[in-house]
Amino acid sequence: MEDQNSGEIACLTQMHLQQQQLFQQMNLLLFASQSLVPRMVIGASRQSFLIPLQHYHHLLLGQFYLQPQFLLPTIPGIIQLMLINAGSNTCIWQNVSVEFTSFDIHTPAVASGDWVALSPPVNSRTKFWGNSLSYAPAATTFAVDQIVTVCFKTRPVVDSHTGFEANIVDANENIFTSPNFPNNFPGNVDECRVTTPSDGNAVTLTFTDFDIHNTATGTYANWVTISPSINGRSKFWGNSLSDSNAPPATATFPTNELVTVCFTVPGATDGHRGFKAEFSDSSSTLPSLVVGTVLSATTISSPNYPGDYPADADQCWVKTPASGKNVSVEFTSFDIHTPAVASGDWVALSPPVNSRTKFWGNSLSYAPAATTFAVDQIVTVCFKTRPVVDSHTGFEANIVDANENIFTSPNFPNNFPGNVDECRVQTPSD
């Protein structure tokens, strides 16, 4: 943050972009009566805007439009800059985390300042002031895709205060938290994260915080699901890690297997902080978490299919079966670069098929065999490509609840596991 100057208002908006080259050849056109010069810091994976907000209407930035939106209606002149791509979806958003490391703002505050303001609010509060860090907003990781804005305003005459310093970054790429953690999570959440271990390694999942509703039924039900299962169990809930229905604080999964963690809040909530989960393996190169697309569709495919897939694809799909049902996966097209290298290209499945997680090859004969998984088993399919790729069309697959009038042994047509005791009953039509 720059020096605290009296009468200045500045907003810092965190944006995560895929196409940074547009910023490197920037051409700003200002449609307003007064000029505006953004002060921009272009980092390796994000861009930060520190802009004294004056009168303006519209900024044109390469192929993107920066459009003003009123952010805090009760604070005249504070405007949020939103990045909008008029063409394809080239903006990739993750969670943003904000943590104040120093805080000394004049107290008490008055309507005209001095204060720091956040959007979205933290603990239902927008403006903050005070002469120590204890008055700062709590460290917060916001919801996925949420733009986060921090604003600072001072009065025309100020006394001696050092202001603030804060870290505003993409959340740790191997940490999954409930939305708004450590504040209460909202209702209507259905989010998943997937991690792929480094080759030859096993993922360890560690919960450092766990506080969700104490049942998985009723008006305020919510739960965490984990795949592969832990001691035969995939669904967890409870007010603390000591709760009998909570997941273990630490679990290590089989070598080379994908790990999927989902958080489901079907409706309203009754006030819980949520959870914080950390993923690791024994290497220093654990790939970043991927946001899993929670499937309602029955067909998935690689990006651009049936055209050639792009470089740097990193996408996962998560299918949760209806209670008591199986998920079936069948590939209908398969053309992935061969041979594979550690960084891709490959398709990965969880649970493994015939003890194998990653697949590649330039014909359907190399695809995973059509498989019906065990009852209630969450199924994850991931696709990853290298920074530079050649011409391959990728894949298409059907991922559906298995036929309700077919009964197969678990994992058919692959070998069934041990310790099975399942029955199906059919009642004929009259």
C-alpha cells in the first residue's frame, strides 16, 4: 500500500487472469472528462490495481472491458472494477484470501473517514478502524469466484497513524476451506476439490478445523464427502474433529490415487464456521487443487471436443450417485497423446480401474474399460495436458447412474473386491 495521504481513496481489486499477454500490450482508452492513470503491478499469476478513483465511465483494455460497478452504496465514490471478457471464458477465478498484518487507523472513526472497507463484508461488517491489529478484519478466505475489494479512505486532515498492511492473494493452492472460512458458511453450497499426487506418491489430507452441522439430515443438514473412503466411510459431519461423525484429523490415501473432497449444503444453515483441509504428499511438487465440476449432465468431454484439445487443460468432473445407486462410466472416444509424461497428457479416474489411475493413448482401446462402480461410490474423472500439445481430439465419455434394472458385481467388468454383501430385489409389474 502507498503512503497514507490525506483525502485519498484507493481500492485494491484482486484479479486472476489466464491471458496475461493482453496486459503486457496494454492500450487504455478513457471515455471521461478527466484522465485516469492506473498504477498496475503485474505478477506471475495475477494483476493488482491500485487506482485513485475519480470521475470516469468506461475503460477499454485490449479485448477486455473494465466496467465500473457500485460496490458500497452507502459510500459515495467507491467503485469496484470488474473484469469482463466479451468472448470466450478466459478468466479463471479461485478463492481469494485476505489477511491484515498491520493495522493502525484513526479511532474513533467518523462518517468521512478514516477507515478500511472490504467487499464482501467480514462478519457482516464493511468498515473497520482502530489502532491495533485486533481491530482489523479477521483473516478470511472468500468463496470461489468471489471478487474481493479492499478500500481505504482518510479525512481531509489526519493525525499520525501508520495505516495498514495486508496480504491479498489467491488462497493456498493445496488448501480447501468452506466458503467464507473462518466466518460462517452460507447456504446452498455444492463444491468439490480434487488433487492428483505427484507420481509415485500418496496424498495426505489433514483437517485443521471442522465445525459443520451435527447431522446430515433435516433442515440444516450439511456434510463433507471424501473419496477414496476412509475406513469404509465417505460422508462426514459434526461440530468438531472430536465428534464421532467427523473425519479423522489426518488420513493418507493409496499411492497414485486421486483424492476428492466435496462440501454440500443443500439449503439453509444454522451458523457454523465450516472447515479447513490441507492436502500434501511426500514430494515438493504436489499439483494444485482443481475445482471439480459437480455433474448433473450425463456426458463429459475434453475441451474443444471433437476438435483438438488445448494446452494447459486441468479439469475434473465429480459424479455423486443417488443414494443406494451405482455410477457407470463408459468412454466412447479416446485420443490422448502417447506416450504420457509426468505433466500430462492423461485422463485419470477415481476409483482406479484395474488398479490403474492414469490413462492415455490414441484409440479407444487405450481408454479405461467401461465400469460400474460400487454402490454410493463418488466417481471423479480428470483431464490434464502439457504446456505445449500436438493435435489430438481428446475424449468423450458417458458418466451416469447405472441402469436401475441391472445388477452387477462391484467394479464389473473389472475384478470385484473382498468383503461384499449386497442384494437387489425386483418386484414385477402387476
